[in-house]
Amino acid sequence: MSGQTQGEAGGWALGSLGTAATAVTVLRRGAWALLVCGGLALVLVVWLLVSGTRAPVVVRSVAPVASGGGAEAVGPAGFAELFISAYVSAGDGQEARLAPFLAGARDVDLSARPDVQRAQELAVVETRRVAEGYWSVTVAARVQPVGGGKKEQEAADALRYFRVAVKAGKEGALTAAGLPAEVSAPVASTAPVLGYGQAHLPGSDDPVARAVKGFFSAYLAAEGELDPYLSPGLELSAVSPAPYERATVSDLAEQSPGGAGATRRLWVRVAATDLSGQEWPLSYALTLRKRDGRWEVSALDAAPVLAKTSPASPEAGISAEEGR
């Protein structure tokens, strides 16, 4: 089997490593290109994705290196995912698979049988800038055996973690500083403390609870129209097609319980029953505003408010202000 065998990255089946690199580069940089070039860029993106052009893997950072996070780390992250995908499946006589990612690949001696395993469900879990133009990227993957026995299949259920050192060269071209290092799972962080009061199940006569219930019934289960529950200016569409047949409010908590005023910030837990009758718990951060004597959803916030911090601005989520 040649070095142009099929590769997989993040669950995408890609025709070759060259095609994989082209796809990842285009997808990760396409949004920036569209902003700059408009419709012409869209045509170019589509053409690149379907053309299947074979080319060396050259993943470039999408912005100048300036800090430890943000857009400039997207290129190294995608590069590391592709490298791990190629590395996991490569074996004896297939060192060339690593050449697009590792300059010293010809000096690598692989002794394992090729294509006895493949990486699936790849995801970058950490990107840390070590120095300017130099990153440490940790990739999680499920390494699936190809035709393995029961023991191998059971081992494949666990996530494995690989760390890749990625260096940017001239014009942003990326290369790995060495082979991947398999590492232990990242230490789990402590759960954040949310900045809401005691959660409770509101009574049916609570106007806030009625507004929230009506909103989620329309938003998740297509029960009635969504617009009557939205503040003017908030552009929000119901989930479509509706994945649930009903949605009920399990409980809610308020940032300032019992507080007066025309704005309420809530943390809401929803029990959503799907079309097969299975119930799934969901949670949402909402901002409600009072208008003409009734409560309306003014923002579907991006994240709940944390304790001992200033409240997140509604503009951090989907808010009425964005639609104005």
C-alpha cells in the first residue's frame, strides 16, 4: 500500500494525506477568506474540497503568532490531528506516511504491522504555546483495532492522548519537532461554582416560569410559535427539525433571587423527551426582560454566570441587541 493511502481525521474519511491537508487548511481558514474575498472565495473553497488535488501537507497558522491562544493556534491543532491519524495507522515500510509532518521521517524505523489500527474521534484537548511559533498540542483519540479480538476491542473504548510539538517555519509552514508522545489523560478540573441562587421548581402561576416553559416547548419541540416568547430584536430560530416531542422545565435558579427589576438572569434545567420516548437533561443560561407586563427571552446566553465574577454581558450569547 502506498503512502497516499486513505487517512482519517476527526471522523472525516479523506482520499489522501494531501487531500486531508487541503481540506483542513481550507476549512480552518475558509471563514477568514470569505470575509476578505466574498463570493469568489466561496467558489474557491468548494473547488478545493471537491478537486481532490494531491499536495504536500502545509498547514499554516491563520494569524500572526501573538499569544498562547486564539486563532493562531488553529493551524497547529489541525496539523497535530492529521499527524496522529497518520502515525497511528502507519507501520513497517510505511514511514513515508509521516514525511508530510516530520522532516526526519526517513530516519524513523516502524516495526508494527501497518493498518492494524486507526484513529477515530480525534479532538484537540489542549494547545499550549511554548514559544513564538512553537506549540505543544495534545490530541485525544479512540484508537480502533482493525479486525482485532475482544480484548483489543475493549481497550479501544478508552480515549488515548498524544502530545505533538509543532513548529512554524518560513511563511507559517508547520512541522513536527519529533514523533508523538503518548501521555496520560489531562487532570480533570474542579467544577465551576455558578453565580445563581438555589434551584427550585417554580409554580405554574409564576409568569417567569410560564415564559421559560413556553420558550423551550417552542424552541426544542416545535410546540407553537417561538416569536411570542422573544424580545423585539432577538433573532433566534427554533431547532429544526425538532429533535424532541416535548420539553419541560425541571428547575431553575436565578442570579439574584427575589430581586426586583425588569431583567432576570436564569440557569434552567430542561427535561427533553425525544421522538423515541427517551428523556435527556439539558441546561441553559437565559436572560429575560419584562415588557408590557410580560416576560420575554432577550438572550440565550453563551455560558452561565460564574460566582464571584461580574455577570457576563448578554452580548456574549445570542441577544436582542445583536438583532438591532
